[in-house]
Amino acid sequence: MEEIGHWIDGKRVAGKSGRFADVMNPATGEVQAKVALASQAELDAAVASAAAAQVKWGATNPQRRARVLMKFVDLLNRDMDKLAEALSREHGKTLPDAKGDVQRGLEVVEFCIGAPQMLKGEYTDSAGPGIDMYSMRQPIGVAAGITPFNFPAMIPMWKLAPAIACGNAFILKPSERDPSVPLMLAELLQEAGLPDGVLQVVNGDKEAVDAILDNDTIGAVGFVGSTPIAAYIYERGCANGKRVQCFGGAKNHMIVMPDADMDQAADALVGAGYGAAGERCMAISVAVPVGDETADRLIEKLVPKIEKLKVGPYTAGNDVDYGPVVTAAAKANIERLVQSGIDQGAELVVDGRGFSLQGYENGFFLGPHLFDRATKDMDIYRTEIFGPVLTTVRAQTYEEALGLAMDHEYGNGTAIFTRDGDTARDFASRVNVGMVGINVPIPVPLAYHTFGGWKKSAFGDLNQHGPDAFRFYTRTKTVTARWPSGIKEGGEFSIPVME
Ligand code: NAD
């Protein structure tokens, strides 16, 4: 069986801890590889060597660093099919979706090619007599990223591209569920000219994560994953004096107003609710039609579209709308939550239970589910299900619908479907959620804007990619300079004030 190790100092190396996790093929339910789980000693050694490599990389001019990323973009395009295949085989998502995963990461790399512009500091000429003042953005040193299974290409690139562009060395701890693509990215970066040691990929579980959080050399940690782990990492990383940003789970509401184009709204809900088997932090998992008449019309449009969805392995090509979920445990958890919805009184109008695919009986496939008339107190409404389950909560007024999104503990994304500009504007302005779509169901900002949720969906004060990424991965230093001709005789004993 294939053993997947780490990427250290520009080479694939075997794990030394003797601990491994299974890497599944979600479509067949078979173990297809074993991934090494790093010990604290392995992580610490990777960090020490990254710190040594960073000295030269940090001193390399930003334009040369950007050229490595430019070449990396070419190589990502060259190997797009290979990357997507490896991604689908471990994650289970369809090939077009896997290509989208690589593409959205690639776009962040493209944005980071602009590092020389983004890293320019501020300058004030003659801030005082003979005095100039300027600021510099300097790398943190060694930064680390801990990433989830659901975007094994995009999210590692969200982290590593700006970190490296800013002159840091970077330790990537990807998800142990789909470790192959992050290692392929490291190989491509080496081919693009990244010096060995600047990027280290260390596979692992809690032991490797704790080693990152406790390592004194690592100055900044970026995390994406579920909210309980995000909260844990934020607390432990901050307690150890690091700069930490953690992005967590979601329960994204889509409000459907009576004046919405109901065909558009239903199409949007099907794509945003069931695409990638619902395993997206920006998936719409709650539909909130306003008024019973809107709800009835929406459900009537949704049901046949959902019943027509094609579920299957990525190898079936474009014929498949979504694939299996990632593990048997994820499947069992989704099934448990569906049962709780039934037990707590929601109406299961599309019943995906008992779904089985001929030839793939052991795969982690789930049929699509649609609940109607769910209420705020139910587990299917309160919990992030992360599966192909869309829950409808009927609201009687716009204010009630807005209140649902506002009161939920998560605040990653939300959307409103309406033709009324006033309502859309009011919603975008008042809702306490980080990313808002107006007739756009999955409002993921492009690479040059920032991405981040509010409430329990994010911890820390800067977003991912966009200008915030350059702030997160650098420290600002401000220099006040005066040359001898500007210095007055005699010492100064009171606080300096500019003349
Ligand atoms: P997860 O929290 O289980 O794992 C994320 C990372 O944390 C992995 O690298 C994993 O190895 C590590 N980890 C897991 N348990 C740990 C522990 N006890 N201690 C230390 N580290 C641990 O998340 P997942 O299942 O891989 O991903 C799905 C979750 O990620 C969903 O909740 C989804 O909403 C969220 N997500 C959020 C965003 C966002 O930007 N807000 C984006 C994508 C995914």
C-alpha cells in the first residue's frame, strides 16, 4: 500500500513516528493509501530548517519572489487535469468541481504576484526638519497553515501563496483525509524555482497541530476547519503569543422574497445546497422563503430538480452532479442528523435515505434530502450538517427572515433573492454575516477581495486573501530618520514634537 510522507527540504520523506492514518477512496469505501502522522520532533525539525531557509528568501527582492509564483501559475495550468484527478480520488468531488478547487487557489497565487505593489510601505518626506518617516512590511519569519479536507488545493494556496510572497517560510499541515494534492503543489513550487525549505508540508493530526501551536519559532498560524477546532487553535496559539486567524464552520441562510424569480432561486438553491455533496463552508444549508405562498411555490419548484440530481463517482465524468461524502463517519453523522430532523418534527419532502449505487455499495454516497417546516430549535437547523441536506425554515415576514440569519451562531455567508433593491440593500447593510450575496447564492469573493465570516465562523481580526493577507503575513516597522545636518546641538529631554 502507498505510504504518503512529508515534503521536507525539497524532498518527499517518509514519516518517522510509526503512526499513520488511512486515506480512503470515498467512492469505493476502500483504503487507498496510508498517510504518515508527524511527531512533535519531526515538526520541530521541519520548522528549524524552514527558519534557516527563510533568511535568504526573506532577503530576496519581492519581484524575484513573485516570479516564482508566476511560473507556479503556469505549472498549475499545465498539470490541472492531474491535480484534479488526484483531488477527486481522495476527496470524492466531481472533476469539474476539483478543477474549480485548483482554479480558485490559482487565482490567489495570481493575486500574490502583485506582492511588490502590496508590500510597498508608506513614506513621508520632511515629517520634521531634516526628518523623513517611512514604514516597511517585513515578513513574520516562519508562518504555518492548518487546512481542512474540503478544498485540498484552494485553501492551502490561500495560505501558502501570500505567506511566501511576503518573504516568509511556510509550514503547511494539510488535512490527513486528502494529503496528495498539497504535496503535488510543493513539487510544482520547487519546479517553479522556490528554494528548498521555504515550504515544508508536514502531514499529521492533533500532535502535529499542537507542535505548531507550541513551537516558539512560528510567528503566525492560519487555520481553516470546524468551529470547535478553530476555537481551540485560536486560544492556544494566542496564549503562546502568536498571530492567529481561524476560520470555522457555517450555516448559510438564503432568504427568498415573494418577488424573487422562483426558477432562479430554486436553481441557485440546488447548486448551492447540493454541489460538492454540501461539503462547502459557503454551501447554502438553510432556505428561508418569506410567506407560505412563497414557500409553497419554492418547494414545488425545488422537489423535481432535487429528485433529478445525479449522484456518483468522479470517474463517471460530467454525468454526475455530486459525489460521495468524505468518510464513513461523516456519512453516519449526516444520517443521524437527518433522523433527528424527522424525530423532531420537520417534514422530509425529498427523502434521500437508503441511497445505494450499483457497483459502489461501500462508497460514502448519500441521496439528496430536503426538509420543509423546520424550526429554530431543531438540530438540523442549529448544527452544520456538511452533507446533501437542505433545510427550509418558513418565515412570515422579511424581518423574521433577517432575524433568523442574525440570531444564528454562525455568520459565514448568506444570500437574499429578490427583485426589490431597497430590501436587498437593507439586508446587505444590516445582516451580521461576513459575506453577502444578492441574487448570488455562494458569494465567495474573488482573490483580490478578502474572504471571512463573522460570529462563530471566524476568530481573529483579519480576513483571508485580498489585501488582508499581506497584513497578516507581515509586520509593520516604522522608521524615523534624521541625518546629521538636521540634528540640533544639545540633548532633548521632553517628548519630541515636530516643529
Ligand atoms: P476539521 O476541523 O476536522 O479539520 C481541520 C484541520 O484541523 C485538519 O488539518 C485536521 O487535521 C485538524 N484537526 C482536526 N482535529 C483536530 C484536533 N482535535 N486538534 C488539532 N487539530 C485538529 O475540519 P474538516 O472536517 O477538515 O473541514 C470541514 C470544516 O471546515 C467545516 O466545518 C467547514 O465549514 C469548515 N471550513 C470553513 C471554511 C471557512 O473559510 N470558514 C472553509 C472551508 C471549510
